[in-house]
Amino acid sequence: MDSNAIFWLWGERFSLRGIEDDKKANVALADVDEQGKTLTVYVHTGRMEHLLLYVRRWGKQCVLNTGSKYLKFWENKLGLTPVSLVAKAMKTRWGSCAIHKRQVTLNTDLVHRNARYLEYVLVHELTHLFESGHGPQFYALLEAHIPDWRRLRDDLKLPFPPPDIGI
Ligand SMILES: [Zn+2]
């Protein structure tokens, strides 16, 4: 395993470490060492090539877990009946909302950014349950809940991590 491998978790840089351990190897399990900023992923013996696949699946689970916490809070605050949540790798969007299904999809790459961005994307998508398009009424509602939405939106258009930090 390349010892320079990095995983950005909620806006913080972690070293990614792969350990062969047949008992702990699991697609959705990783140990987070917050102090040492190390992320340990367990793979089956001789299958170190699974490391990135496992850490990606684990990251997806993180987006779902953290997304669900924010969703509960915002469902409550906005007086919404339950909305379902999906996390998916997407190339061109940070999130989407299937209004008729009452389902929000979040991009799995949100795990790399500060969780504030996930919250912003989630609230943007939930706002579509009140206003389907991106008209003035939509942005008025969004601004009432996420006053700094413009900055968050613009940040999400920039490459991450910033080139001067390196990957
Ligand atoms: Zn939208």
C-alpha cells in the first residue's frame, strides 16, 4: 500500500492505512483515529487492491449516516413528513431531489468536505419540496435557512482539495 495515500474526511486530511485482517475486513468498516489523523481500513489477506473500494463504500455510509442526522433536524424544522435519503457517486451534481418520491440523493464525494456543505446541499434539495424550480421564491426560502448558501455553492465549484495543499 502506498503510504502517501490520503483520504479527506469532513474537510480534514487523513492518512489512509490498509491492514490485512480477515476477521475485520468489511466493505463498510474503517477505524478513524482523530488525533493521529489516520484512517485504517481492513482488507482480506492478499487483497490490498480492495482498499480504495472499501474506503469509498465506507465514505458512502458516512454520507448516509451524517446526512440522516441533518435530515432529521431539517424535517423537523421545516415541518416535513419523512423524506428518504440515498447516497450515490455522481459526476455532475452534488445532490438531487425526486419530489414525487420524496427522496433526496446526496453525492458520496460530500464526505470529503466539511459537513456544512452536506447540510447546505441537503437543505437545497429539501427546499425543492416547497418550490420545484430555481426561481426567486426558491432562493428566498433557501436563504432563510442557509444565509451563506452563495459562498457554499461557489466553494463546491472549486477543485478540492485546493491545489496548493495537494491530494
Ligand atoms: Zn436545485
